[in-house]
Amino acid sequence: PGVRSRPADRRCGAGWKEAVAAAAGALQAGGLVALPTDTVYGVACLAQDSAAVRSIYSLKGRNGGKPLAICLGDVERLYRYCQVNVPDELLRDLLPGPVTLVLKRSEELNKDLNPFTSLVGVRIPNHPFVRELARACSGPLALTSANISCQASTLTVSEFQDLWPQLSLIIDGGPIGDVQSPECRLGSTVVDLSVSGKFTIIRPGCALTSTVEILKQKYGLIPESA
């Protein structure tokens, strides 16, 4: 991927390892990093860094009432930050992938991240760069889409140009999906698995049919309406 550093008019090509190292360094320094995921462009910060979390809320133009997801590199790390009440196999059938699983949060997770809810959404994008970056950081990433709240999701770095001044680093992975297709902007399917034996679709997203099929047919979970 290419790397744009702040000021955002300077762009340089960088190898994979250099890009991961640059992004990890920017995050550890409390910065916000824009990056490609398997669905749309996202903005990440360290979830355990309260000042960075406040910065990401400010960037989105939202208060802390609309939650941020956490992003991890591997399913095993999920158990540290969430209380899991579904089989490990179910997690691995959906993750990594374009799905956000909402679970009860553990005491390990920063209290300043989504302070109004006992739940947290977890993402493990099926994108090697994001997973590698998450592995390079000590705790989870807080992840949100690279757009101002209520505006369309973005599939290229130029589409969120208005956010560039507030970002420490932009990882340019090229266009994600078909820029002309509205379906490509749907983002991940968000499903609440916090109640044993049941699931609730919070946002249909781009992987609704396959997600519901796995939850109902393979694991016998009962759908609830949001």
C-alpha cells in the first residue's frame, strides 16, 4: 500500500512492512490512521488510549453515544476483551470477514470507549494489512468508517479528503470494490450475539444472507428483531 503522511499532500510509496511499522508508530503516538478494510475505508486509533478515542469521536462529529467497534488481528485475542457465549467454531465461521459481532465487553476494555453500553462490536477484517497492523499493536484498535457520521462510506482515500488534516497517516490501498456500486458502501453486517441462543441484526450490511444462514442453519440461533 502507499502511505500518505501529514501534511496529506506528500505521498510516498512504501513496502508492506514499512507501511505496517509507520501505521503502528502513528497509533502508538496517539494518532489516527486511515486504512483500507475488507468493506470500506476506516479510521483507527488505539482503543485503550482515551485521548485518541476522544479524537476519533471528534473526527466523526459524534458524541460517545454512538459506539466504536474494536478491531483485532485474530479470533484468539477476542476472549480477552469480550465475554463470549457462542462456540469458538461460530466465531471462526464468521471471522475474519465483513461482519461485526456485538458481545458483552470484559473489564479489560478501556472504560472511556463506548462508556454508555456494556456491549462492544468486534471486527476482524478479512484484509491482511489491517490484521497485520492489529497484531503489531499491544491492545485492540478502535475502528470506525472514514467518513463524517451520517455521510456515505468511502471506497477511496480521495473521498474522505475533508478528514485528512485530522489524520496522522493515511494508508492508500487503492479503490475498495466497485466505486459505482451502492452495495459496496454498505459496510459490515452487524449482529448482536450477546444473548445466549439468539441473534439480532443491528445493520444488514454487505454479508447479511450468509451470516444469517450460518447462525440459523448451522448453530440453531433464533433471530430477534432489533
